[in-house]
Amino acid sequence: SMAGYSVEGRAAPHSLEYRLFFKDAAGCYISPFHDIPIYADAGKNVFNMVVEVPRWTNAKMEIATKDPLNPIKQDVKKGKLRYVANVFPHKGYIWNYGAIPQTWEDPSHKDENTGCCGDNDPIDVCEIGSKVCSRGEVIKVKVLGTLALIDEGETDWKIIAINVEDPEADSYNDISDVRRMKPGYLEATVDWFRRYKVPDGKPENQFAFNGEFKDKDFAVNIIKSTHEHWKALIAKKTDGGEINCTNLTVSNSPFCCSQECAKATVDAAPPCKAANPIPPEVDKWFYYQKN
């Protein structure tokens, strides 16, 4: 169990039906998007992070924002399960990748920094510690800075953070510490986000601020603003479109449901099965000249 949270798999990993549902410490089903608090320690600006993609893996797993209870599922493009390509010199994701709960990048809100609207998802986190986390793990992270990716015209903030339980966590307090302690890692991060869709025939991604990282204070303010957008979403003060806001703990939310209703959602999913093999082409390596 992770910080009192646990996960329950349904169907076969690496299948279209695969879902990973979340439970709290009492074993009750919850939504990782809406029911896990944003803060692990608000006074110290320590946030909860839901790990969607462990480092070095390729399967593009994500919180299913449109499904009831928002389980983790594998992203699907054109009817096929989505795997991120290995673009030399990278192998899969180069951090533990996930999201901060109770945040939402509102697609109707134009970001004053980037001039682009939000990507309709919880805010993304790249966790740079030494441990390879597991899918569905809930960890406590210290925020260090942020990168503003412009992904197909949408603002897609990437928060840089470190697990507070990392042996070196005390040495990291701002983005400059990453540059000092892990030289080349921030440049590799920009390179990864710039080029990861190129093997799929997409153009290179763009960045606000010329791909410069913003510091911890800036990043924390961005997270807080996405938390305000989530509050409006969960209270039905904003139209969330297809976003599923079913939750079990948000007291003022019109979308609050009972544990019986949550259990029925999970029971309706196919039973857990052994994982399907990962297609061999996922291990292909792409080389291409930088522009």
C-alpha cells in the first residue's frame, strides 16, 4: 500500500479494457483525480503525485478523466494502444511520470503566460528521484520548477519534482539544484518532449519561454491556479464537457456518489487477467537528425 492507497487491476494490462482502480486506506474505492488530496503537506508545499508511467517504460498510461472513478488506463490512438517511441538516446520515459490530483488545465482558460488554453487534464509531473516507482503508486513530491510545453496548440505544463523520500531530496529545493546535481537532465527533458512524437509523423513540439524552466515559486503558483480550475469543475461551476467528476469525498460536489455506486462501477469491469505481451516494435529505436 502506498501512503494508505492501493490499486486493483481489471482486465489484462496492455489491453484496451485494462483499468487500474484506486482504493483508500479503508479499502473504499475512490477517484485518483478527485479524491486524493492535492497536498501531502500544504505548509511545506509538498504535493501528492499519482504515478501513471514508471521510468524506462513506454506504455502511455493515464488517469482516464472521462471514465467513472477515473481509473488508470492505456491511451488509445486510432484504435491502437499507445506506446511512446524510444528516440535516441532515450528509453521510454526518463522520469517517473504522472499527475497531481485535484488539478485541471481548463481548456476554456487561456493561460496568460503561454497564450494557449489548457489541455483538459490534471497537471503533469516528471519525478526525478532515483527510485523507479510502480504504476498507480501515490508518492509525496517536492516541486522544483516547471516547463511550459505547447502540445498541438495547448498549454501542457510539466512540473519537475522529486519524491520527498528520495535519499537526496534534501539537496533539491529549486530548479537550479537539478542543473547542479544532475547536469544535462533538464536539457534531456526538453529534448524528450520536443521530439517524442516525431516517430509518429508529428512535428516537433514547441515551448513557451524558449524552453526555459521556471522556478519553484512559479511552478507552485501554476499548480494552485489549476487547483482553482478543478474546484470550479467539481462544484459544477465550469462545464467540464466529457470529464467524469464522480467522486466520494468532495462534500460540496453535486457529483458525489456512494461507495455502493463506486463498487458497482468496478464490479462491471472485466476481471483481472495476466498481462498481454508488449508488441516487439515498442522496443524499436529511432534516430533522427536534430533540426
